[in-house]
Amino acid sequence: MIRENKSVILKIFFIVLNLPYYIYKKLSRNKNKFSISSRIIKISTISVSIGILVTLISFSVGKGLQKEIKDKIFSIQSDIIISSYENIETGISLNPIERSKILNSIKNENLVYSNLFYSVDKPSLLLSNQDFESIVFRGIDKNYDINKFNELFIKEGKVLSQINKNEILISSSIAQRNDINLNQEIRIFFNKDFNQNIPDVRSFKVIGFFRTEFSEFDNNIILGNIEDILDIYGWDANQAGYLNITVENKDEIISYQETLNSSSYFIDNDLKASSVLSKNENIFNWISIFDFNIIIIVSVMIIVAIVNIIIALMVLIFERNKMIGLLKSMGANNNLVRKIFLYKGAEIIIKGLFYGNIIFFTIVFIQKEFNIIKLNPEDYYVDILPFYMDSLFIVGLNSLFIFTSIIVLWLTFSIIARISPSKIINSKS
């Protein structure tokens, strides 16, 4: 008997310690499926689920597109490209630059880089099946990051460490237009100058096909070994068309470019440093708009979800106004009554977030496994919808939903303070 009394006393003690939660649990058990509040609460839960789902998808897709496009641009173009003004403006290696002198000038400026390589771009004609196609032969040296190019762009064939002499990589689109097969030998014609009547002809073995989704690159560029171009045009080993630099910190690209262009050596020798950012300004401006769109979508979804939760809880408050009046008449303060409905609001939020996150991760899994959602690469530079998964941002977005909702609900529940116990208890049902 004593033990039973002790257990009852302990139970009452714990209930008193957290009376709002106890009342909330009692209300949750006594559900009336046909009440107005029950239906509205379900709608609010669905609203929160849709809100967090749309928010997560917007963030993940927006950041995914930004990352995919940036990775591609930084892989097919160097952060900094150095050459003569004429070479930079025309996009063709008309005149050679001296490798050692330019490299010394960079060292004199104490500029830090993670990688550099030399290249030569020369206009040429590709002959296949008796048809000519105008292309740009880009000769690259052994320091070019061919492994990253393999990982991102090679669709057939593979380059182990570098492109050897008399070997080339061509795009899938050029291969399809000219009916070129892997390991096929093709002939390419080069003109050393405008006075040359008979062009030089070289045979090259096609060792791989690439696709970057950048039509300007895919439709025009063929990658080969720089030594082939140097031999054809009679340039020595200390000469090149361009010096390509990869900067360690991408945020320093512009300052790196400005430092080089203002150096006395560059000014005196008619040299110019061009950056990947300036060459692709329109694309970078376009993908930067994604951040603004994400902020707008997140804000709208949070507002819509909060409004729905508030409406549901207001209906519940008016449905339970007699209970509120009774609690107040028994001495309950506004803070205690507010907590009861705050628990209900938290339940709606947590349930909504749970279902929304489950649906989101299911969509991401299906897309990553089966690539169901396709994109037009001519518009988006990627052919499959990418999802960027960052646990920190996902937790952050969920936390933002929770804390913003609870703060707004806490402020909104000031309406409870205006409920008069005597008026409510004496009112008719």
C-alpha cells in the first residue's frame, strides 16, 4: 500500500514538474478525427513537409548545378592564361612566347600557384571520309591535369598519364559528325602561314572521346601533344602559345590577374593575363543568381509553413477555449497554457520535417542511382540533374525551419493572454 502511494506521489510530482507536456499528451491521445482542428493540423503537417522538401530540393539542385558547372569550367579552362595580346584576343597561338622569361616574371611577383602547363592552339582541318572540318588543335604538355579530364569528360577510351605524340582526344560530337571510331587514324592539315600553298599533313590516332557539354569546346577543340605542334611550326622547346596557371585559392584569381597585368615585364613585352572568370563572366553571373533564388524559395516556404501552423493552432485554441478558461481559473498562468500549444506546434513541425526529409532523400537516391531527371546540356551545361549533398546545410535548413517556427509561434500565442476565464466558463457551448 505504501509502495503504491509512493508511486502515485512520484507520478503526481513528475506531472506537476511538466504539466504542459502532460496535458498536451492527454489531448493528443483524445483525437477526434472529425474535428475541424484535426483536419487542419494534418494539412499543416503536409504543408511543413512540402515546405522543407521544396527548400531542400532548391538548395541541393541550385548548389549542385553551381558546383557541376564550375568544376567543368575550371577543368577545361585554366584559372589564368598568359600570352601576347594578339594571342589572347584571337584565341589562336599566332606568335610564340618565351617560357622561361614569363615564368621568371611570375616568380618575381611572388605569386603562388598549384599547377601550370604550356599549350598551343592552332587552326587546322580534319579530314575524315573525304570531308574537311575546321577545328582547333590544342597541344598540351605533360603537366596538364589529364586525370581530372578523364574523370569528368572521357566517355570512351582512356588516357593513362598524358597524351603521347601522334595521339589525340576528340569530342563525341566531332566523332559522330565525321563517323570516326576509337583507335582510328585520321589526317589533320596544318598551315604554317598564309603564304603556304600546300599544308602539312599529319596522321593521328584517336585514343578517346570526350563530352564537356560546352558546345563551343566540344565542336571545335581537339586535344593533342604540344610537341607535335612545336615540330610542325618549327618552335623550340622554350616556346609556347600560352602559359596556363591553376591558382590555389580561387578567390584570388582576379587579384592574381591584376598583379600580372600591372607588372613592368608584362607591360614592356605586350603580354596579357586573362582569367577564367572574365572569359566566362556571363555564366558565372548566371549561376550566382541561383543563391538569390534559393533565399527567396526558402523564405517563402518558411512563411507558408508557419502561416499554416499558426492557423491550425489558432483553430485548436478556439476549439479548446473552455479548457484554457478552466486552467486559468485554477491558477494556470499564460506561460503554462502557451507551452501546451507550443508542444502541439512542435509536433506538427517535427512530423512535417521528418516526412519531408524522408521524401527528399528518397528522391536523391533514385536520381543518383537511375538518373531519371534529364536536363538540356545546351541550356544548363549538364545532362543530368545534380544534387549537392552537404550534411551541414541540410541540418542547418531543418534547424532554421524549427527555430523560426517556434519563435513565431511563441510570439503568436499572446492571444491566449486575452482569453478571460470567467467569460469562457460562463459562455454557452
